[in-house]
Amino acid sequence: MTAVPLAGQHVLVTRPPGQAAPLRARLETAGATVTTAPTIRLVGPSDPGTFQRRAAHLPEYDWVAVTSVNAVERLAVAARNAGCADALSRCRLAAVGPSTSDAARVAWGVECLVPRVYRGEALADSIVAEIPPPLRAGTRVLLVQAEGARPVLRDRLLAAGAQVDVAPAYAVDVNWTVRDLLLEFIELGRGDWLTFTASSAARAFVQLVGPQTGGALVAAISPVTGATLADLGLPVHLVAETHTMAGLVDALVGAAERPGRAAEVQRHA
């Protein structure tokens, strides 16, 4: 493998500013030229009172499931403000993936249950597997996630018999300030890859500029994000096998090192 396998590749990163830096650094280390255009911005939930009340009642929950680093950070602040942050060291915590788990470890000094596949369905199944059937009906689970997130995690836990409360920690808005930058990237046709690490970023991209790529190939961090892109009318050329920032970069490097592979659309269930 060459030292800079992505040399000569121009990659667009659509993650929010506070989260784009690690992905950008990995891409640049691999030799890529990176343009950061965050298609979304994070704002407070439409009903902040619900989130604050849920955080204030943390001691009542047996499990707390967090689905993003943003959820961890906002819950940490809310729990501290409510004077019950220590409750997070007594309940069981579950995180959708390693980045979220790492953030929880830094915030609370605890280890999280992390599913082998980093998506909501697997997270629900992992929690259920940890709860003996006789206890499920009385098990209280708090889901801390984005407003409008897929309901699959809540629905699977409810179907298993758990009592579930949802605490929307933040909402996602379209970041209209990057529209001109995206149009320039597309219209000049100099980009090699468009990368998407969340369905919300994909939906915002299409709201901003429509389902156009300017000839760039499209890479998704997971099958869920890939399916959203396809539903929006964008071609999906690459889906990372490991659904992390490192996994996405590895997928791009693999495509660069295997001639012809990047031009093939990979089909994922």
C-alpha cells in the first residue's frame, strides 16, 4: 500500500463542524484533498422541557441508551444541571457505536454495551439480550437521541416488553450557508467523492442542491445511510463494511487501491 493512497483524490465531507475534524484528519493523512461542507447544523429540540425532565429522572431508569456523541454531550450537561450525573454510573449504558461509547467513557467514566453492528436494530437486540425475560416488563429504558430519529430502537424495545421513554436531545436543521460551496464543488466537476455519515446529512444535501454529484462518486458510512441516499435519487458507489469514520476511510482507500472497484455500485441489504 502506498503511503498516501488517496493522493489526487478530492473528498467532500458533509459532517457538522464539531465532528468533521477527525474524519478530515484521517482523509488528509491518507493523502486526500478535503472540502468540508456541513449540510446540517444541530439545534435544541423543539420541546426542551421533555429532555430536561427525563434527565432529571435518570435515577429511575435501569438502562440509558445513547445513539450519538451529540446525545452523550447534551445528556452530560443536562444531568449535571439536574444534579443527578452520578446516576449514570449506577444504571446500565448502551451506545450505538464505539465513538459514542468513547464519549460516554470520557463523560462518565463508565463502559457501555456496544452492539457488533452499529445500528439501532442491533442496539435494541443487544439490550434485550442482557435483560432476563421475567424482568423485561419492569425494565425502564431511556433513549437519548435526535428528534425525529428512526423509531426502530424504541419499537423493538417496546415489543420486547420494556418500558421506554424517549428524550430528544437535539434537532437537525439544514445548513443553508454551505449551498454555494456545494454548488461550486458540483458544478466544477473536480470532486472525486461525496461522503455521508448520517441520513440527516444526506437529506439536507438533497434539499440544498438536489440529487446531483457533478460526477463524484458517493460513499456512505452504513447501509442505513446508503439506503437513504438511494431513496433520495443519489447513486451509492461504496458502503463502509465497518460503520465508523475509520471504516469509511478504509473503504475509500480500498477503492483507490483496487482499479475499477470504485466505479461499481455495491448492493447492500
